[in-house]
Amino acid sequence: MKSLVMICAIAALASGCSKSATPTSPTTTVTAPTPILFSGTLQPRTSRFYSYTLTSAGTVTALLASLERNGVPAGNSLELGIGVPAGTGCAVTAVANTSATLQPQLREDYSTGTYCVRISDVDGLPQAMTFTIRVIHP
Amino acid sequence: MKYSASFCTLVLTLLTAIGCSKNTPTSPTATTTTTTTTTAAVPAYSEDWTDTLPVGGARFYSFTVTQYGTVNVSLTSVSGQYVPSTVTLGLGIGTPDAETCTATTSISTQSGAGPQLTGTYEPGVYCVRVSDVGNLFGAAQFSLTVAYP
């Protein structure tokens, strides 16, 4: 009888009172900046823009990654700007005149919200060119 | 054997009832629920937009809402060669996204005094979108007014 009680008690302790959750170390998730590639064709003396939404505040960088005429890299300079969509365009708050490069030409800190990047031909391209803009945002 | 099993079940039940409880009773706490009602602000700003809508095309216009409130969109006129003023166009409100306006609310409507579209929106950047829903045979000139807080 005594041994029966002991067996039942051990069985109960083993199955019912288990708190076997082993503590684990908290993990930190690092979110990599998100790149946007905006490509298209820019006609002479026109501009185009691209809107995006920041879901977290942080630094936004933009660069004119490439500019080509008939598939050949072109050294022409364009106006690159970042700002807020307004009316039928993008109201830029920061601009840079730049040719294609892999160095960020614009760097701004923004809170969450909707923003835009704009590319404009101010000087007058000899003909339409294809471009790629790279925007990196949090 | 039957006796042993019954006894074991009894012991298990007792141990479960008395052995696994480590909770110290706590006093009940009162929960207060506060309901905050925010009143939608009436439109304080108004912008007029006139543009040309190509056959099968869409145009959009962005604006910034600075406080929670009501946005009214009025498609006031549509005209053009081969375009009756009563033609039905698509009208929507949404957010600028890439190279377009992604409408979250949209209707098909004729022009008029309006507003044809109204809604309440949190602060942020929004856009109104006008599109051909398949009724145009020629480019249409349109005028639109957006009023927002």
C-alpha cells in the first residue's frame, strides 16, 4: 500500500507539476535598411517622382545609381531631390545636382510618413535617357 | 487491480489539487475604461485641380492632412471633344505609392457640385485619383476640388 502511494505520487509529480520551460536569452532583431530601385526613362526637361512610405523613423539616403543613353553610360547631370508628394508632383526639401555615382548624394532624417524622390532634367538632356535611382530607408 | 487503479486516480487528483498550486490569491483590481472620442475637424483648406485625363488613363493629386478630420472631394466639371459632361469617371482617395495613387476608397461618378467622395482621415499624405473607367473616347479635361483639415 505504501509503495503504491509512492508510485502514484512520483507519477503525479513527474507529469503534473512540470515547469520544464528552460529560459532562453532574448533575441534582438535588427532590421536592415530597405532599398528602393526606381527606374525609368526621363525625357528632356521633364521630371518624374516615386512615392514611398516610412513605417519607422530614420535616415533616408538617395543616389542616382545609373544614367544611360541607348545602353551606354552617360555623364550628364540631373537634379535629384527628396521630399513630400504634393499636388501633381513631389515637393522636394533637399536637392543635389549629380551625375551617376554609387555614393549617396542626399541624406535626410525623417519621421514616419509618406515621402518621395524626384529626378529632374534642368539643363536639358540631348535625348531621353534611362535612369535608376536607389533610395535606402529604414 | 481495480482497487489499485481507483486509488491511484484518487491520489493523482489530490496531488494535482494541492501540489501544483503556488498562486497567492490577490485582491481584485478595479479596471477603469476610458473612452476618448475625437471629433473630426472640418475642412480648413481647399485646393482646385484641373488636368487632362487621357483615354484609359489616370491622374492623381497629393495633399497633406495635418489633423484628424473630414476630407471632401468634388469632381466639379468634365469636358472635352467627344466627352459629354455627364460621363462617368473613377474617383478615389488613397495614398501615393510608387508612381501612382493607391486608392482605398473609390467610386464611379459624374461631375457635379459634390462632394461625391467624403471620409475622415488621420494626419498624413493622401491623394485623390481620377481615372477613365472605360467611358472615354477622347481626352477629358476635368476640374476637381479637394477640401481637407
